[in-house]
Amino acid sequence: MNIIQVYKQFPTQADCLAELERIRWNGKPKCPYCQSTNQTPAPKEHRYHCNNCNTSFSVTVGTIFHKTRLDLQKWFLAIALTLNAKKGFSARQLARDIEVNKDTAWSLMMRIRQAFVDAPDLMQGVVEIDETFVGGKNKNRHEDKKVDGGQGGNGGDKTIVVGTLVGQI
């Protein structure tokens, strides 16, 4: 998922919370402390009150988003940017991209990376992905086949080829 898709799919904090609830609970909220499904929603606060253990909780409890003051949309952007980076991603670059300070960006990146260590089933083994554009150089084409837009890159007339290899370390 790229940045534009994140903005389109999750334009507000409420949309992000709804997606987390769908993924985590599938429409049936469950207390993370006692595993009860007997709770009362508090919609203004986007929280629930467990009637069994008398605690208040939200969908972010027990996740990398727990006790964060940062909007979930920025979290989702940080995850997308970190996972889509080809050669790693610096905290300073992330800070510039999502408009937070470098310490916040560093903390986000550490939590995202730790999530992959804590839940190894998210990605297993080494996953290598590469892409290329196939279609030849514009200067080598017949005059009637040339495309305006300069050399290199994808001028819209080339075919994108993506290769994925899942291996073991």
C-alpha cells in the first residue's frame, strides 16, 4: 500500500480505528485483559468498558499503537513507508515525510521493527522483491512509435515486471 492509498482508505482517525477493530475483533470486541465479550461501548472516546473486570480499553491495547498520542493515520503512513523502502529508511527521512520530530520517528520505526520480531509469522524467511520496466529506449524506436516525455523511467508505454523470491537465511 502506498501513501496515496493510505490517505484514501484511512482519511480520519475513526477510519483507522474501524480498520483495526475489523482486523483484530471482526466486529466482536473482546477485552484484552480478561478475554470477555461482555462490554459497553463508549463511542465518543473510541473505547469500551469491560463489564467483567471493570476496565476501560481500546483496540490499540496490546499492539504497537498502545499509549500513542500520534494519529493512527501517521502510524499507517509510517508502516507503509518503512515497508516500501528499498534500501532502508532513516528516522530523519520518516520525520520529514510524516511531519514529526526525529525522536518520534525513531520510536515509530523501532516499534514497527519490533513487531516483526515479536510476530515472526508476519513475514517468514527472506523476501526479495525487484521491479523493472520493459519496453526499450525511446531513442531506438521508429519515429511513429516514439513517446513524448524524455528518456528513462516509465513514460507510461513500458510494461512493469515485478519479481518476488521467498527464501531462507
